[in-house]
Amino acid sequence: MTPYLFVGPGLLLLATFFGYPVLDTIWLSFHKYNIFNPAQFIGLDNFHRAFSDELFLRVLANTLLYAAIVVPALVVLSFLLALLLNSAVPGTKLFRTAYYIPVVTSIVVAGIIWKWLYNSDGLLNALLQGLGIAGPAWLADTRGVGQVLLGALGIQTQSVWLSEPALALFSVAMVTVWKASPYYMIIYLAGLQGISKELEEAARVDGAGRWRVVRHVIIPGIRPYTLVVTIIATIAAMRTFGEVYVMTGGGPFHRTNLLSYYIYTLGFKYLEVGYAAAVSLILLLIIMLFAMINFRLSGGDNTN
């Protein structure tokens, strides 16, 4: 009984804070429930409603596009940063510490800072103007066509990057990449430090340049770490909530409305708890599907 006594508290916490909520969500997904009235069993109606709901399909498309932007950017950027920090460059330890700050920064604080950066008079537009690049400044002019159109639609905003439908999702995605890339960089860094230096030196002795060493030695050597980064980044991108909640509230025109935020609005704003539970399960199944696809495509069955 001794091993069971040791794992018992952990299993109890897991059952309380994970097992029961999942089972309760499954139960709720088959019911119509709005907190004030007793739950009414409706079978698969919530799932049928989801796939016939134009807004849900738009939110699903937004989420998939968001993941398609964020995941490759995180995989590539984190790997390049890890390569840089794995080199014998002066100040590397200081840079590792400084660059990890976004990870431990509250998403509320990060969201507010980035909203200021994206403002019409923010640092991003100032840098673009200094480089002679015209940003989306047509929205910044209070007398311009952009603000007239937005005002006619009842939208009042100073954040030009977040109010332009074509740029809003990309702008929010950049915040996710900025905040999460140091975390995945550490994972890659652990993998790079596990690669034998003798193997790299042997490749250089054979005449391989830096790029060929990276391509034929380093990238195959960190394959398990790439698999981990890809799966975790995909799951995190599909579950993004804080950036949308703080920066856009799902706007403009639902262009940044992602599944996690949509579930939140269904459950806590419109009190459609049963429907929100059904959408939550759909999100869970999509995440599991993407994790399995990543695992297969990355050769997870053969990864040591």
C-alpha cells in the first residue's frame, strides 16, 4: 500500500480538478442549461447547433488560422534564438535572463503594453514613420475615411493595428509569439546542449559549413524537442484566451474571436452553459487531433 499512499494525494487532486470537471462538461454538453433553470436533456442538439452556427464556424476558422500563424513562428523563432544563445557570445547569460521576462509577465500587463504600442501614436507607428514606411495610418486620422467608417459602425478605437480587420488577428498573434517564444527557446536550448560537440566538430573537419552542420547534425539531433515544442505550441495556440480578452474582446467583426474566448462569452455572458460545454468538447477533440497529427508527422513513434 505504500506506493498508493504516496500517489494518493496527487490522484485525488487530479480527480477533483480535472476528472470531475471533464465528466461534468460531458454531462452538460447533452443538456440545455442556463444556471437559473434545471438542466434539460437535449441529446446531440448542442453539437448540431455548433456546426450549423455561422459564428461558431467563423470562430473555428479564426482559431485554425491563428494556430497556423503562431505555431510555425514559435518553432522557427525559438530555434533560432536557442542557436544564438548556445553560442559562445559575450553576455549570453544576461540575455537569457532578460529574454525570459515576457514569459513571467502577466498577460494583462503584456496586453496593455502592446495595445499602447499598437496605438496610432504608439511606438510601432513611430518606428515605421522613422523608417519612411506608411503603416495603417489612414485609421489614425480622426477626420479620415477609416475613422468615419468605424464611427458609422459604432466602433470607437485608437488602436489602428487592432481595429483593422485584415491586421487584427495577425497583431494579436505577434503578442503570443513574443510572450511564448522564450519558453520554447529554453526547451530547444536543453536539446542543443545535449548534442555532442565532438559530432559537430567532426562534421566541420569533413568540410561542412555552419548551415550544413545545422541542417544535418543539429536539426536531426533535436527532433524530439521539436516534437514537444510543436505539440505544446499547438495546444497553447488553440486555447489562447488572455490576449483576446485584454486586447480586442473578439473584435473587430469577430475577426479575433477564438474558441476559448467564444466559450467564455457563451458560458459567462450569455449563460448558455450547455452549448458552451459542447463547444469545449469540440475544442478538446480538435486539440487531440492536432496533437496526434503532429506526433505522426514528426515521427513520434520512432523518436527516442
